[in-house]
Amino acid sequence: MHTKILFTLLFTLVTQILAFALPSVNATSVLTEELDNLALDTVPYIADTTDNGAVPGLFTSGNVTGMGDYDGWYKCETSWASPSIADIDNAAIRLTALGQRHCVQENANGSRCTKMMHFWSAAVSVCGPYLDYIYCFRAGFAAHTIANKCQWNGLAGGYFVFDDPNSLKFPVHRN
């Protein structure tokens, strides 16, 4: 009798820990588990005009040009509190796997930012006018850009803005 109760309590505790610890997308997303293992289409960086002599990844900024729909600029804000590069890349892979689904900014008040995806320590948000959207694969590119351009000691943080009329901002931050 006592053994059965202990196993039930242990099972409940383990399921609660797993439910809390496993990465997921925001509640309004329709991402399913089948997308978790899709490969990322790599996009090469053609040009980066950053060369300001600062320590790479720490409060630097630059432009990504010659990429057509991927043109934009980034600002690095990496610190010891930033998420790991591996976690950012995993969040970006999941966003990219969503393809041309819309990543929508659904917060009408306050920060005007919506967390689109998180994975362990990393979160990728979209900030800007209420109900503006971008294709999720482009949000994934923004996150990969921050991971690649802003890395420092295995961590990265900052934001990316595409050269679009709506100028949505994509912060990569601690979850």
C-alpha cells in the first residue's frame, strides 16, 4: 500500500518536472512535436559591415546586406545573463521549420512584444505594432544572426531588425 502511494507521488513529481523543464512554443502556437527534428536550411552571410574594433559579441552592431529579404541590422547585447548559443540555435531551428506560417505580435499593451519560441535558456520574441507579422522562417534567421554575430563565451543576446516597412524587432533573450 505504501509502495503504491510512493510510486504515485514519484510519478506525479517526475511528470511535473518534465512538463516544466521541456522546451515549447507560446500557447497560441500550433507547432507540433513532428516539427522538432526538421533540419534548418542554412543561409550564408554575404556581407557584414561591422568592424568597429569592439570585442566581438559584446555591444557591437552591424548590417547584413546583399541578402534580399534577409537584409537588416543587428545590435548585440550579450552578457553573462544571456542564453546559450546552442539554445538560441535550437529555438531558431524550430522557428525556421514553421516556414511561411505567420509569427504574429499579439501584445497590444505594455512591451508590445510576444514571445514566439523558447528553448531551455533562450527565447525569441517579436516586437512592434499589434497584429503585425512576419514569416516564421525569417524570425528564425534573425535568431541565428544574433547567435552567430553576438556570441561571447558560448552565450549571445541582442536583437535584429529587417529592412522592412513594418520594422519588427526580434530580441533574443533569456527565457
